[in-house]
Amino acid sequence: MRTTTARTTIAVATSLLRMRRTRRNAWMLHTLFDAQLKDIGLTRSDIRYVASSARELFAD
């Protein structure tokens, strides 16, 4: 029973940290100017996708 509770707690904490990282990445991209986004090959409409897919690409 303790193992299940501990695993659930760890899973919830991990999920919350990943969501926070996604929001932080999106915020960082939103602070860039359009010219800077263009330099890295992005547009404002790409930010949500890039921020959320980075979570999957660089998952621990």
C-alpha cells in the first residue's frame, strides 16, 4: 500500500514539474521578438506546439 501511494505521489509530482517546464518554455519563447523567433525558424503560432513537444523530446 505504501509503495502504491509513494509511486502515485511521485507520478503526480513529476507531471506537475513537466507542466511547469512546458509553461516556462512557452513563456521564454513568447518573450522573444518576432525577428528572433524567425532566426530560429519559429513563428508565434508554433510556440505552443514547440513548448509542449519539447517535453516529450527531452523527457528524462
